[in-house]
Amino acid sequence: MRHLLLGIGVLLSATPLQAQLAAPNDMGVTFGHMHLGVTDAGLHTELWIDLFDAVDAEKGGYAAVQVPGALIFFTEAEPTSPSLGTGVDHFGLWVRDMEEILTEWRSRGYQVDAEFRGAEGSPAAYITLPDGARLELQEDRSLAAKATMHHVHFYTPENRDLVAWYAEVFGATPRARGNIDTTADVPGTNLSFSHSDTQRPGTDGTAIDHIGFEVADLEAFAEDLVDRGVTLDFGPIYIEDIDLWVAFFTDSSGVSVEVTQGMDTWLRRD
């Protein structure tokens, strides 16, 4: 349960930041964060600031950045594997200028894994961040920001069942995302579910350690999970000092999920 202690440590050490999370849906859910295992948090912070115009959100010795739609946390720990081939193969960003970002990426000595047309038909590319987190970039020239959160991409033999489960439990709105018909939106990101012929390894301890959602009532949400047969890995617990509830579970594809209550309010500041 390595990810649990890291996640709580980040939250306890932080102070309010400028709002970047999307407004919640009717079920009180919004996307919260990606949590990466890295060997050099400073390098990753620098890359995200320079490439994607992210905001440095380091607090109390814990490294994090903000992009519209999500927080990205970096915990210094050697990942057990890259994200490629796990339950979350990669996650994706919209970017305003693909050529600018790929030129900067290559100037730092890194390779572009592939350039192609994305699911929505726009220019796209795969890059692999140091330590193995795979990132898909798709271009949208109309973006006001340099980059925004776009999607989390799951791979599982039960992709149709899992997209329906996230729709029912998180209030995600099913839709076809271009040529991918098994996806659903939550505020802040799209959840895409592709078919895998085999069950993939879980994410705990890998380059993409876990993903996070903010909910309106974590106790009720956790009770609902248990009623649905989900075993909670930890929590829910209440952290009084920052008025925050935290819980973790692992979904049927092996993806570690952190659920919080209070982080969105805590991040918002007018």
C-alpha cells in the first residue's frame, strides 16, 4: 500500500492553491489527480513547467504541478514497471501547439515514440516520460492554455463492463471519443476503455501509480462501493486538520484509485 502513504502525505503537507479542478457533475464527482512514481521529482517538475506551462505546486517537500483539469503528483520511488502494458497504459493531454512541444522535447535529447492521427482526427503523438509514464498528446489549436488534461486510458478484457461501471458509480457520461466507442466523461477528463485480450498488471507501484477523483460525500461513496462488492484498500479516514476524507480501492482492471472529499474546496480560492 505504498501509494496510500504517499497520497496522504501530499495532501497533509499542502496549502490552498489556485483552482484547476473542473466543477463537479450532478453526482458531485470531478477528476482530481494523476500520481506518478519517479526517480527525480525536480526533473519532472521542470519538464511539465517548460513543456506544458504547468504551475509548480510543490508544498512541504512534496512535488506536484497543476494543469487545467488535474493535479500531477510526483513521488520519488523507483517504479516497478513503466505504464505501458498495465491497467492504465497512458494518460493524455490536449496541447495547443504540437510542433512546439515536440521540438522542445527532442531538444532535451528525448525521443518521440510515435506521431499519428488521434482518435478525434487531430495530430497526436506518444512520448514516454523519464521513469516510464506514457503520455499521449493531441493537438487543439483553439486551446487558451498551452496544455490541459484530456484522458486516462484503461486497458482491460472487460472494457465495456468497466465503462458502464464508471458511468453508474461516478456519474461519468458515456460517449464515443472519435473512433473509440467505450469512453465516458467526468468533469476534468475523459475515461477511455480499450479491450485487452489478457488481464493486465495493476498500477500500484508502477510509473502511473494511481489516479484520483474528488467526490461530494466520501462516506456515502465508500458505502456504495462496499455494497457493490468492492473491497476498500484503505479508509475512508477523516483528516481533521485540513477537513479532508481519503479512501483507496482497486478497480476490476487493477487500477489503483484514490477518492477524496474536500480537496476541490481546499484547492479553490477566489
